[in-house]
Amino acid sequence: MVDPGFGFGKTFEHNLALLRELGQVAALGVAVLAGLSRKSMLGKITGREVGERVFASVAAALIAVEKGTRIVRVHEVAATRDALAVWTAVMGKG
């Protein structure tokens, strides 16, 4: 498993590029873990404080899964689970 380390020593632009291209990491055939929940990059995008980043965190988790991430580290488990359940059903991934 590999964790690309969102936020750790990376600029806002680095984090966006990493999320954009996460599919390339997943294409290597190794399980990818993405920890995007409440990250400062989400605050920069939304203008929200840490405790107010629920929706942005869920959106980021969905993007990561869509790009091939197998494991997401989240704070809002129920919200993320529900969003992923809907995505899975609609995309026929279940």
C-alpha cells in the first residue's frame, strides 16, 4: 500500500496536482490510501475552517476513489460511506 501523503511538505498546487493525477499512482497496481479529510487544501478551496470541511472532505474522498484509491482515511465516516454507497450504485461498481 502507498500513501502519497497529501499535505505533508507539499504546496497547495502540489496537492491539487497529486489529486488530479492520483489515477497514475493507482495504475501502478498497488493499493492507494488517500487521507484528504479536513486538509488545509480543502480550506483554501472552500474558505472554511477545519470543523466545517465535511462536504469538501466527502467530495475529495469521492474524487480519490473515482481515481482508483482503495482506502480513504476520513473523519466523517457516515457521510463518506453514504456518498460512496450512492456513487457505487450509480456507477455500477457494486
